[in-house]
Amino acid sequence: MTEEQLEKLNKIKVDPDKFQNLERLNCGKILGIDYGTKNVGLALSDQEQKQAFVYDTLKMSDKLFVEIKEICDKEEVDRIVVGLPLNLKGEYTQKTEEVVMFIGQLEEEVKIAVEFEDERFSSTEAEKRGGGHGIDESSAQIILQQYLDKLNN
């Protein structure tokens, strides 16, 4: 990753003054998001932040952030993790820039801390698994589970 790419990632770090839920970051559910231009896959952790479960797939629309906020309120989500698409070398792509912009807007609209997780191969893995769920929500589950595994190790 280049210095410029690292600087861009640092710009989306959480500003603690923006969020009222930060004191509960380790005791609530985490929402995982697989961002797409047509669909946005969602996964949700358990209260103990150990296991990720498929949740839903939302259509990209003007109401997307409202829908995500409603889910966060209903499910008592304290943190959001968005899959960050990097190329095979771990470098930014045009899609990465799009997701970084999405993350920034998501933080502003939903007012919950947003972090990111490398999503390379999540869609491929979701296709292999099948399981009766959509690719988008299965990808979100894989992204969130990777994040939870790192969090708990």
C-alpha cells in the first residue's frame, strides 16, 4: 500500500466526538456490509461479537442510509464494518475509492463508528459456500467473520 493510500485510509478513521456509542463498542452487535453498486449485502454479529450471520440484502437507493440506520437502531448495532475492495497486491482501485467515499457518507448519515475489512475473495468464497443465501449477504457474512476473528485473537 502506498503512502497516499494509507493517508486516505487514515482520513476515514473514527472521530470519537462524532459518536455517542463508543463506550459500548465491545458489548454490542456489529453490522457487516458488502457494498455494491446495485445491492448492499448485510451481516450481523451476535452480542458477544464472535459469530457473523447473514442478515439481508438491500437495493441501492436514495433511502439506503435511512434503511441502514433503522437496522442499526432495531438491532442495537454499535459498530459497522465495510468490506474494502483491494486488488490482488493489496492496492487501491477505482472501486476502493468508491467504497471509501461510501464509508465517509455512511459515518455522517448513520452516526455510528465505521471500520473496514479487506474483502478480497469474499464473493468467490460466498459463491463456493452457497447455503441458500444471496451472494451479497453471504459476502458480508464472510467479511464480518474475518473481522470478528481478528478482533477475538
